[in-house]
Amino acid sequence: MSIKLRNFTIFSLLIFCIVCYSLPTQAQDNSQEKPLSNEQKLMDAMHLISSHTLMDYVNELCTDKYEGRLTGTPAYNKSAEWVADSMK
């Protein structure tokens, strides 16, 4: 897999994870207000994400300490732990 394709894949995965993490999880009692559509919720979450932060994540995962992140390797597990810790 080329480096550009791998970076794009990682970048896309990070965007997806951050969007899912950013969506509100608690139900609110807004019976008088019109509920937000899923599209509006997604747009609101996307506006909370900094492109600089995402690029920092990609740059971190592309460093040599993760050794290419081949599935099942210690470097892959290390990168997965880093992503999980970043999402806490």
C-alpha cells in the first residue's frame, strides 16, 4: 500500500472516530424545540474538529516508532493503544 493511500486511510479513520466521539450521547428534554436532524448534528460535530489536530494525529501515527502498523504486530497494538488513549 502506498504511503499516500495509507495516510489517507488513517486520516479518514481518525475523522470518523472523532465525529462519532463528538456526537452528543445524552438525551435532552427539548420537547418544545424542534429536534436537530442527523445531518445538522454531524455538521455541528464536524465544526468542532480542527484540521491541525487531525494532521497532528496522522503525523504521530506515521512516525517510525509504529513501524508501519502491520496487523498483529506489537507496533500495530501500540498505535491502537495510542488512538484509544487519545479518544479518552
